[in-house]
Amino acid sequence: MKNLRRKTLAAASAVTLGVGLAVTGGLAPAAAPDRTPRSWSSPRSANTEKAAARVAAAKGTVVANYDQIGVLVVRSTNPDFATQVAGAGVDSVASTAGLGTALDEGETVEVSAADVASATGDPTKEPLYGQQWDMDMIHVPQAHAVNAGSSNVVVGVLDSGISSTHPDLATQIAKDKSTSCLGGVVDTSETAWNPTTSDHGTHVAGTIAAAVNGVGVTGIAPGVKVAAVKVVNDGGFIYPEAAVCGFMWAATHGMQLTNNSYYIDPWELNCRNDARQRPVWQAVQRAIRYSQSKGVLNVASAGNSNYDLAHKLSDFGSPDDGTPEARENLTNACLDLPAEAPGVVTVSAVGPTGAKSYYSSYGLGVVDVTAPGGDSRFRTAGVRGTTTDQVLSTTFNPVTKTNGWGYKQGTSMSGPHAAGVAALALSAHPGMTPGQLASFLEQSSVAQSCPDGVYNPAPLHPDGPTAYNATCSGGERNSFYGAGMVDAYNAVK
């Protein structure tokens, strides 16, 4: 997901208006009316033509119209836009000018060319397979003997882009289904959906579908295709209009799955009972619901804050682009999006031992399944070992513009494991609806028991001996692991 530390988010300014249409996004402040236009996204219950007319009257320009769900993406430099757009057919306006928190995925530990050349692995698989502990954990070799995935299955990777020149991915990308959604506007040029400042999406894509070609690593479902749907901008921000665009693109371009290793700015917990944040919830949940109606199952990471998503009490870190607000006594109206949207499969993370990763968020009734995400607690505790406690996958160096392989950890890594297993399941058992596929993914998982007492995974962590304490609740289905560990072989046999 966004980082390995507890996430803080950027400040929000907001205006609430009358009835019918909600608007979220950014506008220029009054002090800088000539500022570069920003994006607005507008969920509505009224006709979009009427909304578009009001936008024009308020000196805004519609750049994308998702009429299927009543969402407009608009640009405006008018400092009074929020006030002037109010009227018949308009619900509320929430400004997110200057908002967002950069994607901070942690350091990528790169594999050197010498390491690749000297790797032995398993010659029947890939040179670096010997370092992919995660694949053995979920029985990928056994699954590949039955079904390695169908090219009819396409997984949309809503992320920072996928390197189209990577030797493990070049044959795996559905280029005709790839796009950039930055600013809520579609750009299908290959340059637009390639990564520019982050290798996060390339790493995710490799876990799902890296080719079995004798070059580097193997993906969980090398027979399926991935589509790059770029929603993370060069600053590392995931704005609502980009995420909405991504879900709608997947819905209208024949994808059966999406992977979402992020949460949507500007708030880590988006509260439907807060007028500033409600428009984001409205737009995102409509887009997700529409994608589901078109046969898309959306998979999302639970987050890296070691947060109990079923018991949200406070948030003292948001926003971080201004004065943080002390938000206390939160309710379950405050949601991590897209992970907690209805119908989304939410994934927690485990390390090589199978225990919950120290950073992984959790929650009874929130987490659906768990999967390998990596856990560097042993090195954190001062034991110098190899980097194989993290997840190895494909990488792209944004500085040197070169492809490679490297290690990362996070629920960003566990999410694509679940998406890959779901892709295998759909390949072996085509025709399942999103709901049926989600249920099948859970039923084919291997139940994991709660640890006894308070779980203290990192007693020597520099953040403090109890910084990552957590308590697991539930029985066979529990707050740490949901229905259990995804299993590739169970999904195809």
C-alpha cells in the first residue's frame, strides 16, 4: 500500500451546497486565480447535462463525463467555482486543492546483474525462483502443473504504471486495455501508462503475471494478461478522480479483476458523515459498484498502519498538508477506500513464517483473506540476514530507466498475490460472477488460527517495543487472516 509507516494525509478544504450533485477535486485558491487548472470529479443523482451546464456557467470545463454513474471530471481556475456551481441538481462541493500524500512504498532492494547471472533456482521454472518463498507458500508450482492461467483473463493493475520493456512483462501486458487515468482523464499512449517516478506498479504486475521464460521470476498466473491503469501521479498522489477513472476503465474494457495497492487521498479514513469527505465516498463507491455490475472483482490491500479497521477510534495524523486535526471517536462510517467498499476483497499480509506482518492492518469482518507480503522484522531486530524475507518481483529504476528485479514488503505485495490466485481460479473455472469468485477465493483459502494473547511481532523495533502490538479476534475466520491464506493449487484443482 502507500508506505510501511503509519500514514498521514493531506489537509482538505471543503464547501457544502444544496441537493443532487456532489463535486470533489481541486480548484485554484482565490489568491492565485491564474493557477494551473485542477480536476474536479462530480458524482450526481441528477442529469449530467444539467450539471455540465452549471459547471460551464461557473467557468469550469468538463474533461470527462462518466454518465453511467453521474460523475463529471471538471477543471476550473475560477476561485469562486464551488459557490457558483451551486444550484438545481447540485448536492455538495468538496475541494481537494493541493491535497494528497505521496506514495511512499519503502526502499526497493535491487537484485544485481551478477546475482541474476549466478542464480540457480529451479531450472524448470525461473533463475530467481529459489528466492520466491512466497510462491511455495501458496503452492504456485502445484497450481501451474494444472493451470497457469488463461489469456482470456485480464487483471487491471491500478497503480503507478507498468514497464512495457521489462523482459518478464513485455509479453504479459494487454496494451490495448492499458491507459493513464491521471487527472481523471484517459490517455492510452504507451508513454502515458509507463512508470515515470515509481516502480511500485511494475513490482505488483510481476507478482501477478511475470512470464515463465527463463529470465527472472515467475508470476502466480503467467498465462493471464495484466493491463496498466495508471492512477498514481508523478508526485505519488492517488486522487479520487484518477481512481474513479480506473474503475470505470476496467468496467468498460473487459477486465475481470483489478488490483488496488493504495488508498485514496486525501484522507486515510474517508468519513461518509463528514461533508468534506462524503463526495469522495459517493464517487468511488459508484464506480466500484458499476465495475462489479460489468463483471469485475476488485482486490485491495488492507494497509500498512497496523490498524484495526473494525474498531476505528482516532486519527491524529491527518491531514499532514496543514494543521493536523484530532479526529476522535470515529465510527464505521469512516472507511479505508477502496479496501472497505462493499464487494471489494480486502487482503492482509504475512511474512515467511505465515504470521501477520508487523505492519499489516487487520479487522474482523474487514479482512477477507491473507497472502504473502513480506516481513523484515528480523533485520529490524538486528539480525543480519538475506533480503528474502521480503517479496521478490520485477522492478523499474525511474532514475536510470532500467528494468530489473528487487524486493519490497507491504500489503501492496499481498494484494497482488490474492489477485493472481483469483485470476488462476477464473482461468480454471470460467464464468463466475464477481461475488462467486470472491466466495470461491475465500473457500479455497487455508484457514489460519489467531495467535494467543497480545501479538507482539517486533519487540526490538526502533519505533518502540510495543509499537506494533495487535490482538487477533474471531475463530476460523478472524481479524488477522480473514478466511485464511490464499492457495493457488486449491483454486485450480
